[in-house]
Amino acid sequence: MNKQRIQGFPYYLGINALSDMATRDDRVCVLNIMGGESRQVTPTSHAFSGGNVVFGTAPGKAGSVLKTPAGDIPVYNNVREGLDAGHDFNVGVVYLPPSGVRDGVAELIRVNSGLEKIVIITEKIAVHDAREIRAMAQAKNIDIVGGNCLGVADSWNRVRIGGALGGDHPDESLLKGSVSIFSNSGGFTTTIAQYLATEGWGTTTLISSGKDVYIHYAARDFAHALKNDDRTKAAVLYVEPGGYYEHDVDFGKPTVACVVGRWKSKLTRAVGHAGAMAGSGDKAEDKENWFIEAFGTDGVYTPDNPVVSKKGAVVNNISDIPAALTAVMELNDETPDFPSTGSLALKPWMANDRGLNLPEELALKPVKPSAPYDEQVEALKEHIGAMVARQTMKDKSGASVMDPKSQVTSVHGHSVLDLALEPLEANFALPLVHEIANENGRALLDVAVAAEVNLVGDPILVAADAAREAGNAPNAVMATAAAIVGPNRVERALNCTDILIELFAHSGLQDGSDEDFDTSGITLDEQSRALFLAGPEDKDDPRPEAMLKAVAARGGKSVFLKFLGGLDARLNRDAILAAIALTISWGPLMRKRITKLTAHTLPWYLRLYGVMVGATIPGTHHQSGSLCGIPREERFSEWTMADLCYLAMTGKKPTPEESLPLQILVGLLISNGPGSISAQGAKGAVAADGPQTPDRVQINKAMLGFLSHCGYSHGGNGFEGMAFLLQEFEGKGLTDPTDPNHGIDLKQMARDFAKDYQRAKAEAKELGSEVRALPGVHHPIFKGKPVNHDPRERFIAGFMEKRGDYNIFHAFYRELVQALYDTGASRYVFCVNVDAVIAALLLSLLWKDYQSGALKKHDLENAAFTVFLYGRMIGSAAEIDDHLNRGRNMDTRTPASACGHVV
Amino acid sequence: MQITGLLHGSRLLKHVDFPCSEVLGPGASEDEIQAFLDKHGLVFVKPIFKGAIGKKGKAGLVGMVRDLQSALAEKERLYFAEHKHGNVTAKANGVTFEAGVPAENEVYFSITDDSQFRAPTMTLTHRGGVDIEELGKDEIATVPFDALTGLKAFVVANALTDIGAPKEIISPLVQQLPKLWELMHHYGMTTLELNPIRMRPGKNGRLTPVACDFKCGFDRDDPRVARLGLPDQLFASDISAFEQEVNQLRTHQGQSDVFVINEKGTILAPTFGGGANSLVTEVLGDAAIISSDFGGNPPYEKMKSVASICYKHFLDQTNVLFIIGGKSNNTDILETLRGMGDALREHFATRGPVPLYVVVGRGGPNLVRGFGNLADTLDSLGLPYRFFGFDSAISEVVNYAKDVDLWMRDGGREEIARHLGISAAA
């Protein structure tokens, strides 16, 4: 405080020249040095400045240190403690929260008689406090810079005090030169320095003044120091509206003033810069005029109208600053400090136009940024597939969602109603690649799954039969089979997949079916090659040849199969499975729709599908080379998934007319949202293995989770509807359920039943008991209106009608709900629900065989359950993959506090 | 945040015991008005506006009455008076009845933080009641004073003497005016203006300064304003529901300043930094929906919340989602881009996808990691994008965003919608 006050100012000003603002002699104390922002910024400032922070304060943290590249900075509880420990400083930096700033300033001033300058970083200081801060500093002859600023820096002295001017790497932006920057915007201080460098101008002193109502170190003060600094030849100002700070100031040296904020006249409140609200006479346009007058220019400088004078120029756009400055300096016979460091032209670093038709001037190609960013961007490109953040996935699904109004579930954006109309194999890959397979994909999938269905000679078959004989329900039988398909059974296929991914990931291949793709540059090393080739254990396996032949017969295209074909050696079936799976997942993987993990596990799912379907076929039908009497070649080359499922259920090959209803059935059953018990089981299984270490999650075990979590109530209840229909149609002489000319009076049947039901209801009421619920009618959501509809049933009905297909059981149900109402058994017309549709479709499929005795009631029941399993395995695969990618270990558990106890 | 008029002004003045002319509110009954007229003889009827209203414009919007009939007629005329002031058209809601104060002297008084002195500054003249701009410099006292010691009596006395004010008004003003500094400084005001103060003769000829109008502005950043217990809806017209929602997230850790520029705009531009905010808002003009500053290193959760609110209100109509700032000094680019990306993903999951083009211009810590994270999110959502680093002129990036918006308006939006399999309608 032995500072001389500068004459000619009505208030105290101590800084005489810019070179005094941030010097190597300045010793700094940082208040709240351990706060979030300071912790990030102060170490860089300290190191850049050669270690200028002598200590910091943080109440309660005395004894700790702030680590910096230039050594540790000691921390004390308050300023007095630091001074008592023997430290000296002349500059305070304030990082305190707004309510604490005033008292922090008071502490600095009162406790340290050697104090000369304070830099206040904090924003949103109350004007009340700003007034008092100013008064205190003025009374004691202290210079203050700020509030709401980013501090000061000096490129010659290599010093930075306060905030993060120059960013993380001040050496990059603080280049020694001849221009001083004074800016109301902290961020733009650094930006302007960078812009200047592109025209070859370096900097001397940079000052971020802030833009609060009180600017403690303002333009007039800057102008004085500018004039007295020999190093500085010119100045750049960045100015916002509000306040008369820049009015009538003589800068004395060439100056470019960037005035921004004409639009702020429209505001009724400040945004960001509290002081940038103009009163009267200090709007942006007013300030422009002050500078225009001071410089004597003809207006505002723009590239189209480059008006400058020897004294300076006014711009509205910061990117005009460099050119304006060069022009002004030319008039002053001054040249830039160094050669230009590059341009500011548009250089996209990353882009993805998604194949859109952008005009040329918008479709700018990404360029390589300067080091070190170029390496970083490259590293991003290395990453294959989507990146998914993990979160708790209890009762949450990214794969399925049920629309609460329509009760229709969608899987990866596709409603099950739409899926029901797609060929079955198209749906098998959906849960995993998030897209419905195209024709090529379907052809390949059919081959891949078909190759897994015949289990002759495999212990799986023995186990499945044993389970069947023991009277287990279909899901337990399937589970027995799935349990055996553990990691060792898929290891080779998964490894092949990984190798292929690595080989092709950066090759530019976008479409797995692109057989024209040039694979000449891709080679397998010896070790990997061995993995793909058939070994001694495969010598009796007919499948590799059969699969390849089948793919060719179906016209299937796969760049991976073609590539492997080029190995000129016998492939094993895991290699073929891997190649097929990757063909389907390649596009979504490259487009980052799916993760690498999903692509990696796809072969496991395909193998499981095949095995699970095969397990539903009793052992006797699995013969070498034929399944249910159908030869291998025929199945591999011609049959679809739906055909196989039909075969599994009936032992016969379906006609297209028979195949379609099965396809619809299975599609409808794919998913009922993540809340269904089957989904909960699948998710729980994944959570229990721990998805955060995905290698430990055994996909087949997760399928067991789904399989164990369905049963006669959930999934197996489709039979109830069938049983009901069987009862009603007993002895009615029905031969063909699809023939509309059946001659049966459905209306009468319905009425009779309704009357009986009505009576049974009345009786039960007398006895105080309940009458059984009718399967296939009514729904807790679709009710209450005079006539009710289940949208899913309506959808199927509409589809069948368009095709002219008739189903007597469905028709009967329609009569039934009307009759129930007519007889007064129901208050309004119930809806025919989707379970009725399922029962009707399935029974119609199996009717003839049932009538002939080929199928028993027990078989029908099994069929109903099995159809559910075929559909739901697809939805479960979706949930498993989803939870595997997104979930956290054990996230499905319910905390004890949410559980109750009953006695 | 501003208040005009004596309805609330009289309450505030009471806090420091400054004499004020008597006021009846809009709910006064005819009997009360009659009694009021009986007591005071001359009554002014003034419309009640929210916020700041230009003093000049109010001419014509003030009624002077001496009887009940006129009072009621003026009440009807002024109750919902509309007044255009600058960019704002204000609509009154109610009237006050204010006692006329007979006086020979009218005084103008105000305190503001004057940037020319960088100190609280009193402006005072005994030639009140006329437009202050029309007075000569020697008739107005403009006196800065020390904020710590406050407005002292002698400062007022010296000022009045310097401008040649009549002797009889000096002493009463010296007694009362310093109280106004107490009101202003301790209750979070940034400006306070009483025009006019009328010098009412009392018993034995002593004059009492009586405030006959009131205008003040408050500092949003000063918690002291809460001491006054003013109802929130007093300032509610200032901000829209959207702005209110975002402002609730205001802490000193990361700004969340927003202002709706054009409710029908098509570029949603979350901006970082006060400087960037100025530039972006100016260049985008009416294409911009909001003007914002989300800088100051907001943590992930806050950034996500702010983004969610913006999307909720404006994403449906947005063509270009434009995330822009300079080279950040401490804002973590990964955290902020991650927050905005995750909020976008959630928005799509709950409200359905929107055909957007995403443009980013940014620099700062963790820049490339942030780019990578956002790119992955946009890839999974199927949205097109282009990211610029800090080595592209920020104004050029803003121009680019504008050009993309034009392309969107000219069929680009439909094209993106088709790719996403959704409707293009906003």
C-alpha cells in the first residue's frame, strides 16, 4: 500500500502500465483454493507462471495441499494463518461463492498490508456487495479486476493470475506479440487471442474485465496502462452494452473495438452478463458511435465495407477483428508479429450425414485437426459399434415397451402386430440387430438355425427326452436342452466371430452381403486360420457341406462366407455359423445401432434357437440325415423357421396356408413388455451373472431364466381357450374350421352357452361362490364401453378378412360376446381378447389331427404352450441382450425395505 | 425485476419511514373513495403496471379528479390501460387512488450505481416534476458517495446548496433523503427513483417531503430482496413458464440464464459463455428460439435437467439443435455434451423422435471425448450431425447453423423425417 495513486483520475488507480498487471514478481494468494473451479484452474496457472501462488485458503482444510505440476501449494484456514506461516503476497484471487466474496475481499485488505491487487473470479455477486467492495478497495488503494471475470495474463512475462485465460494449455494461446486484449467476455478473451494468431498477431497483456454492473478495472483504466506500456503497439477491446465505461476514452494507440449486443435492446432482463443491460444512451449502437467518433472512421468495419482509420476500427463480429487490426496497423506502418498460424475457415472434425442429400456447401468433409486432437479423433474411430452407458435396468427395458392405451408391445420400435405379419425368421434376428432381416438375411438365418435343430447323437436329445418322459411341461423340456448349450459349446463360433470383426472392422465394408467387396487385403494368420477349419472332431459332421450348399441353393450372399471360402480348406460348422451371424449383424454394427458385444454373442442365440426348437421334437424323430422323415437337404435348402416350428408341433410340413397362422401366432407372442414374468426371469438371470463383466454372462443360462419363469398360468394358459372351444364344439361335427360353409348355427350355440352361463352365474351368486372366468373374453383395460374391442384381436381379424380367411372358432367367439350381452350375462359387450385369437388360430391348425386321433388333448395343450415358447424366446433374447449391454450387476433385486413379511 | 407505483412503493417506503402520499388500492369501495376525496380534495388516479414503465409515456395515463363521479370514470378508463414502451407493451391491471399533495416545490431524487463514477450516485434537483433531460447541468446535482459510509446528511445539504435550491426545502430533505439509501442498499435494489417528491407545508410552516411516485429496480442476484416479502407474481410477467423452469436451476455453479427470443423460432441453441451468447443471438436473429448462457461448468445432472426442460418446451419445432460456445476455460465438454445427449435420448424415448440436424461448435477440456460420446448417442438415434472444433471461426459456425436451418426449411426436415420413419410435422 505504498502504491502511488495515478494522477488525473477521480478515483484510485494504481496500475500504471500493462506490464505491471501480471508480473513474475507478483505473489498470489487464492481464496477458496480447494473449490471445484479453482482446483481445475489454479494448478495450470501456477505452473505456467513459474510457481506464483504462495498459498491458498480453505476453511477447515489447513494442512492440505493443492497438487500442481510445479509443486504443492500449501493451504491454510484463512489469510492470517498463511501470513503467520511466513508467506508474503501482493495479489489476492477470489474464488469464493457470491455471498462470501465481500468478506473475502475485506479479509484480504484488512489482514495484508502488502496487498496491491485483487482479481475476483466469482459471478453473480450482489450489486450491494460490489459497491462495498469498491468502496473498501478505494479506501485502501487496492486495484481490483472483475467480478465475474477470468483474470489476467501476460504473454511476455508468461504469467497468469486468477482464471483460465488460455485454457488448459496457455502456452498454445498466449503467444508473445504486440497486441493487448481487454474483454468483457472471459471466454472470448482467449478466443480473440487465437483469432489474432491466425493473422500473425501475438499478445502482451490480456485482461478479462467481466460484465457486471461494477467493472472494477474498466476501459478508461486500461487505456491509461496501454499508453504507458512500451511493449504494446495496439489494443483489441470486446465490449457489451451497458454502462458508460468506454465513453470519451482516449486509447492513444491503434485500437480495434468489437461491440456486440445490438439485439440486447430487445431484452427486458440480463442474460449471462449482469451488467449488459443498457439504460439510456449506453446501448450497443451508442457505444459503436463513441468508438467511431474516437477513431474517426466512417462506420462499422465489415469485410464488405472495410472502414478503418489510423486510430482504429469498430467491428460487430469477433472474426472480423484480425483483419481489421491488420488493416489499422498497416496504416500505422506496422506488420504482424509472426507468420499466420492457420486459418479460421470451417473445418468439421466429425460428421455423419446419414446418406442425406445435403447441398455441397453444407456437406463439408471432416478434416484432420491439429495435434493432439488428431490422435484423439483417430482413437474414436477405432471403436467399433455402439457405445451404451450402463444404468440400473430393474423393471426397465430398452428393447420392449408396452403402449398403455393399446396394450400393444413394441420390440425395438416394431409393434408385435407388425412383427406377426413378417416371416418368422425375419423376427429371429430382430431382438439382436434391432432391424428386421431382409430376404438375404432370412435365407441365411434359415440355414443357420436349421443346422442346429436335428439333435441326433447329441446328449441334449437324451436329456430332453428324459425330461419329457418325466412329465415335465414343455418349458422345462426346452430348458433341459438349453442348459447344455454352455460356453464350451459356442466358444469356437464366438472366437471366429471376433476374429472376423477385427479383420473387417476398418476395411470400409458396410454391408455383410456385399460379395463384390475386395477382400484381397485381408489375411488370416495361421493361428486364427486353424479356428475356422474343420478338425479331427468334425470329420463325421455332414453339416458344413450341407450348410454351404443350402446357402448357395437359396441364393444367399455373404462376404464372410466368400472370404472363408477363399481359404480353400474344409470349414467347420461354427465358422459357418459365425460368418452367417456376422453377415446379418454387420450393417447395424457399422452403423453403431448395436454394440460389438451383441454382434459377438449372436451365434450363441442362433444355436440356442435351433436347439430349443429341436428339443420340442421327441427323440425318435431325430435321425441321421432326417428329421420327422424330412431329409436334411430339403430342410436346409427350402424350409423356413415357421415350417420347422410347424413340423415340431405337428410332425408334418405345412402348406403356406397352414404356415401363415402359425407365423402370426408366434409373432403376437414375441413380447408383452419388460413387466411380464418371462421378461423378469430373463433379466434377473443376466443381472445375477453380472452384465458389467459381460464375458461372465452365460446366454443359455439367461434363456433358462425366461424358461423357468413361465408356466401354466403365464404362457401355458393358451390351452384354456382351446379346451373351452373343444368343449363347445364337441359333437358338432366340425370337419374343417376354415370352411365358412360349415353349417353349424354359431348364433344358437352362443346363445345356448350364454343362457347356461347366466344360470350358473346366478346360482353361484346364491351360494356366494364365483363362476369361472371365460377364457378369451374380456380384458381389464378394454372394457366399460357399450361394445369393447381388444386392438390386437381387431388387427388380426382385419388381416384375416382382407385375405378372405375364415376361422370358425374366432367367429364363434364374436357371437359369444354378443350373446352374453343379449342374455344379460354381461353388462356390456365384452371384447374378444388376444388369447381367444391365439386359441382359435392354433386349434384350427390342429383340428384335423385332433379329430383323426393323431393328436390327443395333452398334445394340444403342449402345442399351445410350445407356440408361446417359440414366440417368447425371441422377445426374451431381446431382453437378455438389452440387459447384458445396459444393466448393472444384480440390478434387478428388490431392496429389503420394499419387501414385507406375513405370518 | 422492477416495481413502479405507490401501491407497493408506499409499503417499501414504510420500511424506512419515508413520508409517502396516501394511497388507496384498486379494491377501494365507493365510500372509501368518497372519504378519500373528502380528506384530500385532489386525487390522482393511476393505472397499475407490472415492471418498468417509461415515465414520459405515462402522461395521458394519469387522471386528476375532485369528485367521485370523475374518479369512477377515470378508474374505468385506466383500469386496463395499455401502454407501449420501447419493446414492451404493458397492460395495466387495476388503478390506485393517490392523494394529491399541495406543494410549491417538487423534487426529483434518484440513486443508481453510476458507471461514470463507479459508485452509488444520487441525482437530485429541486426542479422536479419536469423531464430531467430538459434541465441544465447547473440545476441538477449528480453526486457519487461512498457505499460503506452511505448517503450522509451533509452530502445532501451540499448538493442542494450547489444547485441553489430554496432554503426552506434543504433541512427537511437533509433529514429524510438519507433513509432512502438504507432502503436501497439493504434490500437489494439497484435503482431507486422518486419523482416527484412534493414538499407539503405542515403546521408552523415546516415542509415535509412526500413521495408522490415510486420506481425501483431489484438485483436478481441479491438475496436481500427476500427481506421485503414481496409476492413472486409481482415479477411474474417478466418471464415465461419455460424461463421460470430453467431459472429454478440457477446456482453459482454454472449459469442457467435463458430468454425466449422467438417462440416460433427453429434453431434451438444452448450456448456457453456470455460472449458466445451475444454473438450467437445477434447472428441467428429470429431464427433462434432462445438466447442462453449455460456456461460456468455445470455438473452433468444440472446440464441434463436444463437440456430436458429446453427440449420439453421447444424440441418439437426445432430444425437445428445447435450447441455452441468458444474454447471453454473450465466447462468440461464431456460432461456437458453427455448431459445434453442423454437428455435427448430420454426425450426421444418418452416423447418420440424429432427430425433434427445437430451442429456443434466447441473447444475445451475433454473436447474429443465429448464429441465421441455425443456422436455415439446421435448415431444410435439415427440423427445427422457435424461437429466443429475451436479452430473454426465461431461466427462461421453460427452462419453454418443458419444455413442448415434454411435447408431444413426447404425440404431437409422432410428428408430426415423419412429416414427416421416419422412424420416431419413440428
